[in-house]
Amino acid sequence: DSIHHGGSRGALIVLEGLDRSGKTSQCSRLVSHLEGKGISVEAWRFPDRKTDIGTMISSYLANISQLDDQAVHLLFSANRWEKRLSMETKLRSGTTIVVDRYSYSGVAFSAAKGLDIEWCKAPETGLIAPDLVIYLDLPPEEAAKRGGYGTERYEQLEFQRNVAQQYQKLRDSTWKVVDAQLPVEDLEMQLRKFALECIATCQKKTISPL
Ligand code: DGP
Ligand code: NA
Ligand code: NA
């Protein structure tokens, strides 16, 4: 079921974790490091709030608009779908993409509201499968201590506990689970190692769908 036509390609590297697990800063550190090595790489994030769908998501997260749980789930998914083709084009052209959140956030955050987990996974089917998933593991209590949460909808301890449980269900043996309580530099070194290994080996693998 391959959608790859040969040649060297970039890797799709996904960072996942609870809010305040340090993903965003680790993503930019990793991208800077890879750039410094002369690797063609881009930093992406989901939700991508710059699109029309992303604007709807953003106002939902800010509690400016209210939406049905199922409707917003599908908006988050559509926000990944609207970027799928450009993602594939980038990867094929040899550019590695480091993405801050992906389908696993989609499933974990919606399932944490009580939506059926299989229903949550369904609209993600067919998106590009990551070559590497790195999970920044942080107890929700520790995340809450990190200067407190912001004001966005999901940034509450009880909800984040539930999200952590959903992530546990999604994890498989291919995920690299890293201790987000390590000093940032140590974390950074681990991420570099995993990313470089992935970039070197993914050349032999096809780009395939989730
Ligand atoms: P961020 O911009 O990474 O802080 O993400 C915004 C919030 O939205 C954060 O609490 C995680 C949540 N989120 C990210 N992706 C999804 C998704 O696909 N579905 C749902 N329900 N929530 C998501
Ligand atoms: Na957030
Ligand atoms: Na973030």
C-alpha cells in the first residue's frame, strides 16, 4: 500500500506529550540542530492555526466559540488532512519534518472527553504514518507545576490526567518514550540521537499511510 515512488526522502518525526511537557521547545532545538548539520528540515505543528480550519480550532481552544465534541474532533483531523499533500511533497523532496503533535494528540484529547477511541482513530486513517514518534513523558502533576497552565480549554490537571491515560493506550513498542523531567540538554541529546537514526534508516522504508 505504498505511496512512495523511490529516491531519498525526508523523515516524518512526531513529538507528542501533555501540555507543558516541553515539546515545542524541544522541536525547535532539534530542528536547529539538524539544520546545523546541513539536513533539509522543517518545523511543523498541529493544530496549524493559520488555516481557516485552524482559526476555528483556535477560537474553540480559547473558549471564544463552543463546538460539539465530535465536530471539533473532525476539525482537528481536517486540519491534518488539509496539510497531507504538502507533507507528502516535502518528504518526497527529501525534507525531514519535525512535527509538534499529530494524530495521537487527536485521539488522546478527544478520547479523554469520553468519545469512543476507535471512532476517534477513524478519520486519521490514511494520513501519513510517522517514521518516529517521540513521547515526552511527564506526570500531569509535574506539568501543572511548570508555571501553571495557560487559559486554554484543555489546560486543566484533571483533564490532562485523562489525556495521559489515553496516550498510554496508544503507545506501542516503536515509540521512543523519554523522561521529560531530565535536564533540557539531556533530553535534547536523546532526541538528536533518535532523530538522526531515524533520518538515516527511513530512506529504505516507503512512505506509508496510517
Ligand atoms: P498546542 O498548540 O500544541 O498547545 O495544542 C493546543 C491544544 O489542543 C492542546 O491542549 C492539545 C490540543 N490538541 C492538539 N491536537 C488536538 C487534536 O487533534 N484534537 C483535540 N481534541 N485536541 C488537540
Ligand atoms: Na497548549
Ligand atoms: Na505546545
